[in-house]
Amino acid sequence: MNNKKLLIALGAVCLVNFVAHLCFYPSLPDTVPMHWGFDGQVDGWGPKYMVLVTALIPAAILLLIAVVPKIDPRSENFQKFGGIYRGFLAGIVLFMCGISWLSELTVYNVLPDGSSLVGVLVSGGIGILFILLGNYMPRIKQNYTFGCRTPWALADKHNWNRTQRMGGITFVVMGVALLFLGLFAKALGEGLALGALLVVVLGGTAWIFVYSFLVFKKIMR
């Protein structure tokens, strides 16, 4: 599927998703759940119009990611990994469409308050996206907006390639960790689960930067 057809298809999905939210909107209470803790308990509420704001997020993401290749200084390189970028675009838009229904699912008790399914869906979904992206990351060519963009990788093609390979491994590891975190977050408790999340995400990100710097210094060969 080429870019234009994919954008039209995803745009249609975003439109159908928003219209579906509109259909349920009149039956929603004035205040709806908007945020959940790691234990699945609702810990944040908002006016029901926020459901429609949330429903617009997939379309906003679609627009942003669609525009990026056109304004990137190395936009020609996007042609070399177009399939990966389109797959990422489709994955993130569909995932956000699904996440946009958490409020309604909780209101209608499809996802009971305190259910561990919320953590499984959110953390697990992000974990799967990380694993898929990690597997294809080594094929991403130099650009300023997509991939592991350290200063040293942007300045040197060899460093970029090495950084993307290590970034791919790191993203797979982070993805697996997020999958397990989603499954066991309720058992771990709010504090420990949050700490584990920060260690996984910040630790993985820091390691990618450190590795790229070490390649720059020719310590990692």
C-alpha cells in the first residue's frame, strides 16, 4: 500500500472512530474516568467532552507523522525505509484509536474499575509496538525525526547504523519488559511498578545515548 492509500485508509479509520464516540456521547455521565493507576483503579476524572478530545488524538498523530517526511532535512532517506515508517504510522494510529475507548469501556463496566486489563492493554500494547519497531530499527536510514537520533549518529553514517542496531536490541528488551510490567503491575503495586517503568524507559534511552557516544569515541568497535 502506497502512502496516499494508507493515509486515506487511516484517515477513514480515525473518522469512523470519532463518529462512534459521538454515538455514545449522549449516554455518558457528566464526569468520566480519564486516568488509571498501575493497579487499574481510576485515579483521574474529567468532563465528558474530554472523551471527544481523546478521540481526536489519533487524527492529530496521523497528521503529524504524515507531515514529518516532507519537512525533514533528509526527507529523501524516508524512501529507503518507507515500509517501516508506514507500518509504524498504522500501528500507532490504530493503537491510539483503541486506547481512546478506555473511558467508555470503564463507564459501561466492560473494564471494571480496578481491573488489571487496563495495564495489560496499555503497557502491553506499547511493549508490542516497541518490539516490532526494534526488529526493524536497523533498517532506518539517517534522518532528523525517526529512529535513535543522537548527535553523534546524525553526524556520522557509521555511527548511525551502529546506534540503530543497538537501539533495535534495546527497544526489543524494553518492549518485553513492558509486556511483563503490564501483566504484573497490579501485583507489584503502584510505587514499584512506576519505578520499574522509569528504569526501563529512562535506562534504555540512556544506554542508547551512551553507546552512540562510545562508538563516536571508538571505544565500541
